[in-house]
Amino acid sequence: MTPACPTTPLPPLDELPVDSILVVSFGGPEGMDDVVPFLENVLRGKNVPHERMLEVAEHYKQFGGVSPINEQCRELIAAIEQECNRRNLNLPIYWGNRNWHPMLTDTLEAMANDGRKRSIAFFTSMFSCYSGCRQYRENLAAAQSAVGDRAPRIEKIRKGFNHPDFIAAQSDCLKQALAKIPEEVRAETTVLFCAHSIPKTMADNSRYEEQLRECARLVCQSANHGPWEIAFQSRSGPPQQPWLEPDVCDRLEQLHSEKQIKHIVVQPLGFISDHMEVLYDLDHEAADLCTEKGIQFVRAATVGVHPRFVSMIVDLIEERLSLDTERPYVGSYGPSHDLCPANCCLYPQTARRPS
């Protein structure tokens, strides 16, 4: 088990007031001309074969080159804004992506032009690992450096994988999916929770697997459901580099062969919205495999703009506005930290270039 990252005490709030909210996401293409440049941004500095990039580009072509992630970010931002207004939290919301427009540097430049000095950031990733947190912080630091001294100070909120509202939203999605399974076999139907696979060396330097398993356990407990497993999807590294397993389709094959399953619920726990990897890897590849094997495939919804999820985001923002705010969680892990220790979610450069 990876040692837990120590919780770093929050610093006293200084005289510089929080004046904005920043939503930081992955980004996605919004037309065929965007696909290859977008993928080149995603894969820059990574040891991913060119053939794999072209293969993924073909996935986007099946959807006209449009990833739904940007539109879903717009919907989420609108929902966050509505919840902030309901709570009289009058902070403007900005949006910047790591890999496609609106790019983080452009967003921070706009914030500087608007006179913003201090912002609370929400990353559209609920679990801790290099690509789900530290890389976002590195990208933010690079954008701040590009903007210069005018760039706003950015402080992230904690990961919400075990926040009661996140668990409630995921549990609601699971219960709706289980309702589609025949009642007489529902209790024995396996729930396959899915998350993006990452290199084993990245997982070894984070709490990614632990947090996924704790979240899955809490969701099933909340939904009063028994059998569940974790599977992974969307690996992109070279074959000789170990990534987290089992792959979702491989596990479906095994469950069919070993247990002759006739029903399965697949829940994309590691994704907050139905972006391209959910649509292709689950709704296409996994669903087609189940059809071939005669398995009823039910894919649970992602949390998207579920009211409890949106409420959680604003709760976590409010936590950063006052040191006295309660920090709720469920389960045995306690609340995640706000300020990341120096050794948190490392991914050594040497580990990214396997021989």
C-alpha cells in the first residue's frame, strides 16, 4: 500500500481576497481539424506510439471529430454558477483546459486582464495521481509563468472521491442502472467500476487505486449492492510498459468464460462526464463485446451535473474560503488534503520512457 500523503495545514487566509473560481479540465476537439493537434498536445513528452495516436484519431472520426467534454464543461460551469448564486457566492467562473481551447494560458491572461488576483480551482478529476492532479498543477504553473507577474494566484480544492455528496450522486447513478437488470438476478449482478488505466509506476506513487476502491466500496454500500470489481480502460502506453489491469473488455471475457454471466453493470467511476473514452471504450467496444457474448450490458451514467455532485463542488470551494468550514467525508480515509506535499503524485521522468 502506498503511504498516505500527509495532510498539510491550510495557511491563514491573507489579505488578498478570493475573487474568482477556475474550472480546469482536460479539453477536447470540437471538429475534425482539431483532432490531431489536440492529440499531439495530449501526448507531448509521452512515450506513446504514433500508431496508437492515429488509432485514437479514428475513434474521434466516428463522432465527427467532436468530443462531448467541452460542451459538458459548459453545462457543469452553468450548474456551478447557478448553485453559487443560490448560496449568494458571487464569484465569476473562468474555464481553462490543459490540451485544447480554452487553453489555460489564455484563460489566466484573461483573468489578469480582468484584475483577478486569487482564484479557487476545481479540477475535473476526482482521484489522485500524476495525470489527475500534479500534472494539472504543473500546467497551471507553466501558464502562470507565461502570463508573468500579473497572473493570479491559484489554489485547488481537495479531491472529493469520498465526499458524501459525490458518493450519493454515484450511488444514484448505480441504482438507476441496477433498476434495468431483471429483479430476480439483480442482487447477484456484478458491478464493474471503470477508471482510466495509468502506468504502474504512476500508480505506485499515488493513492489512485486505493481511492478508487474506497469510492467503489462506499458507492455499493450506499446503494445496498453486493458484488463489485474494479477494471480499467483506455491504456495508451507501449506494450512493454506495465499499466493497471484488468482491462474492462478482458475482464468481461473472463467473467463470461468463468461464470457464464448474463448481466453486467458497468459504471465509469473514474470519469465525471460521458466524454470520448466513455463513449468509445464502454458504449462501443465493451457494449459490442457483451452483445456478442449474449450479456445484457447496462452502463451507468456519469455524475455530470447531478445536483449532489454540483453541490459538492461548491461545498469544496466554500471550504477554502473559511478555515472553520466543516470538511465532510465518509469511510475510513478522512478528507483529502488541499495543499499537496512536495512528494505527492510523483511520476519520475525515467519511468515515462521504458526501454
